[in-house]
Amino acid sequence: MRRRWRSVGVLAALTLLLTAPLPALAQERPGTPVTVPALTDWTPAPGAYTFGRSARLVADSASERRVAGTLAEDLHDAGKGKVPVVRGGARTGDLVIDVQPRRASLGAEGYELRVGDRLSITAATEAGAFYGTRTLLQLLARADRVPAGRSVDIPRYRERGVGVCACYIHVSLPWLENLVREMAYHKLNQLLLELKVKSDAHPEANTWGYYTKDEIRGLVALGQRYHVEIIPEINSPGHMDPWIENRPDLQLTDSDGKKQPSRLDITRPEAFAYYTSLIDEYAQVFGSTSWHMGADEYMLGSDFAKYPQILRYARDRYGADATPQDAFIDFVNRVHAHAAGKGRKLRIWNDGLTGANTVPVAAGTTVEHWLNVAVAPSRLLAQGYPLMNAAYALYLVRGGFHSNTGALYDQHWDPRSFEGEKLSSSDGITGAKISLWPDNGRGETENEVAVAMWPALRHIAQATWGDPHPDGTYAEFAARGTAVGHAPGWRDLTRVPVADGSHTFRTRGRSFDAELTRTADGYVTVRTAEGCLEVRGGKLTLNVPLQPGVEAAPQTCDTANTLQRWQLEPAAGGYRLVNAITRMTVSVTDDGRLAQYPPDRRTPAVWRLT
């Protein structure tokens, strides 16, 4: 978790991005197509391409047809009708996908776009052709007519991403699916997910916040189809309480004999075996070639001096001059070796690298730099580590710090701008990402986070793909995002399926009357004669009651209380009632009370509304 967040005002209300006023955009070069990221270059030509009912998708090879098949579905979702995928020669009005491996100058993800009487995308790889189709979709988002011309569009950085901590507070699957589609639409290619997969090997760790393996398999498949690599993270050896709160035998013990549920005891072989068994279990559902172990904030709020066994371990292993930090790096390197043995590259956060170690981090470990600490980015690069910019300036924290996208744009921010140091060269920098963290889990709902995220997502897409400042003002750049809209297949999760007003909720074993009122962020409040339905009680995690079985009962109505916001999720015969923050469904207990439970642990009540 990121404990260093600063408090700022939370979004007052959800705004509809697609209805925002549209200032003049891309008028500095008449006829230049409007996209996000902006095209690397554009050479205009006479004429235009017009998309019509006779359009076909021409694709011959297997890779071309995979790209064309995805594009055909996206065009359908975008309201462009059913476009057939065919082989053979192209004709006027066609869309052409052409993968030519000999076009090595286009790189692993670049493409050439030619617009004339037909629209053609040429790339050296399937990924490059796919990104060309994202441009095509954006070109057709505003109109069926595209000005003729040519562009060669190649990304500046190979890693362009988003990080989401769904590690304590569950983030709904439809929200994550929307994110994958939006990322691909803007040519972002890496999604870091710190989350819990329900474990078969360690059922004692299955406290709420988890996802089932089938849910993750579906999300990973979507990512693969849309060329978004989903990298899993289980933070270790710190922040491990979601996994070891019920395993005191694995918890680090301080000099007073007190167990630390958030800290794994790195000196114990059993702890290492436990963590690597989780890596192996995650490999059953994640296809990523990378593993993120976190490695941040191990001693947050504490000090190695309180754990003398760590220094003893380090000296036993590395000699009398070893430091406690060496034991920490030893754990990182052992995880690195395990991951490498499974064909995966290791990634870590930078703040655990304090410079107090005598043992170096294993070569090839990617360091994601988010915090200004003693070891500067330039030093990490000089030591040969691949370096990703995950600056805190790019963070969005629920109920806390929000990245100031407009200010970053005006400052011409690019991935060379790290916390504490601006580098003159991009050599060795893999890319950059925005990060979404839930330090105050009830501070904002998912839908509020989405609204705050879209500008930041479009900005990081621009800054990692091409010129970080394609327009003279931020307002002009923001207008690009308004113009291209959301990705085909994106779902409006703010839609409420039931009208405001008085309703009777009926399910087996319980009924009650309530007034439903839509909230600004697309949920409802459920107001009974006694008050507004709210989840309250039990242990709080990040300020959220996440214990299954906690009662949902009327409380004093408070429009600012996000725990009083509910989603009506359609189900056969009615609706499930899902809390907007805990993401657990309401069930009826044997004694008739309403209580929250994970949907796979107790059958959710299906409510018929009249």
C-alpha cells in the first residue's frame, strides 16, 4: 500500500465525459486526423477514405486474420455494422491488414497507416498491426470520412501501463474489463494487478477481496486478445497480511515477541516456500512473462533493529560485514531465481533499495521507481537495471492524492521525469505508468475513480507513445480524448436499471419497502423508514468493513457515505444488491437479517422489485 498519500478534495460528482464542450482541436494542421496518442507524423494527400456498407476487412495470414477478427467485432460494437473478413485483393472502400515481417524499421509495435480510396495498415508484427487498428477505430469514431494521407507511428517506450491495487478492496470485474479495453484503445500494453486469487493450496488465506481462477482466466484472455499484458503482483515480504493474517507461524516476530501480520519472516525457509507456492499457483491463471513481488515498505513504521534475527541471518549467510538490508535483498534474489526458473522476469518497487546493502540485487530485475529515496534513478541505470517510471506524481489514491494531469502536461512531463531526478536521456528507461491505490477504501467509489482516471490514462498513453506535448494547451489535448470517446465494448457502469422512487424489495424470507435514489456516481441509496441501508461493523481494512457476515442495516442517511451506495445487479428473476465499496452481495440470514457475503460463499438474495 502507499501510505504517503496527501489529502485532496474528492470528486464532487460524476461528469459525463462525452458530453463535455469540445474546444477547437487539431486545427493547427487542417486535415490532420485526431487521435490519442496523437499520430507521430502525418503527411496529407488529396482525397479521403469513406467507410461504407460495402467495406470489407482484407487479411490473409493467421496473424492478420486474428487482428481483423478483433477489429470486426470492435467495429460492430462501435455501431459500424458487420464487416466481413476476406482474403485476396483489396478494392475501393476496403480496410487492409498487412503484416510484413521484413518491415523491421517499424519495430515490435509500430505501423504504417495509408489512407486513400482504401485504408491500409502495415506492420512488421501482429502487435503493430493491432495498434494500427486502434488508430483506425479512433479515426472512425467521429465520422465515416477520413482525410487521405500517410503516417508512420512508432512508440517511444516499450512499456506503457497502468497499475491497480485490487489487493485489499475488491475491484469489480466489469470495471477491470473496461480498463483493459480503454488501455488497448490508447495503445497501452501493460496492466499490473496486485490482487488475491482464491487459493486451492492455502484456503486459510481466502479472506475477502479475492477473485476466482475462472474470473482471472477470463480477464487474462481479454488482455491477450487486446495486447495488454496483465502482470500479477503479490506484495512481499511486506504488506502480506491479506495472505498470512491467519498464519502466525510465517509472521515476523519483533524483539518483544509480538507477531507482525503484515511482515513475512524472510529468515524462515517455510516462509519462502509459502510465497513461491503462491507464485506457482498464480502461474495456473496468468500467462505473463513477468512477476511483480512488490518488495516495498517492509519496515514501514518500524525498523530492522527490532528484529535482530534478520541481522543474524544476514551475517550467517554473508559474513560479519553484512547488514539487515542484505537479508532483504537475499529474499528478493531468491524470488528472482525462482521466477527465472519458471520463465518469468522479476519486477520490484524501488523504495526497498536504500543503499544499505552489500549484496546487489540480481541482474535483470526491473525496478519500478515510485519514491525518491537514497538510490537515485541514474544510479540504478548505471548499475544496469531496467527502470520503469511509476512516479508518485502519477498516482490516484482513493480519497487521497490525485495526479494533476493538467499540470504535468503543461510541464511537458515525460518518462525521464522521476521523483527526485530528471534524466537527460531515455536510455534504459522501459516506460511509465499511472497507479491506482485504495489507501482509504471508502474514499471514492469505482465509478468516481474511473472519471478521475480517464484524463490521466490518456496523458500517460501520449507521454509513452509519442510527443508528450502534441497540443499547445492542456484543454486542446483533453479535447482529443473527448473526440475519440471510449473504446468499443466499453460499458457505462453508471447506468441504474431501476427508476427512482418507492419500491418493495421481495426475496425468499424477507421483504421491505424503500425509496431508491440514484447517486451522482451511478449507484442508488436504499432509504427505508428507519434510515439508509449501510454496511457497518466488524474489522475495518483500509477503513472498509470487509468481513463476511457484517450486517447491512438502516443508518442515518448521509449522502457522502459511500457505504450507503448500492449497485442493483441484474439477475434472473430480479436484482442482486451489491455494496459499492465492499463489492459483497446482500444475503438473508437464517434469522431474517440482511448481511454481506462474497457471492461464491453464500447464495446472494435475488430481489424482485415492485
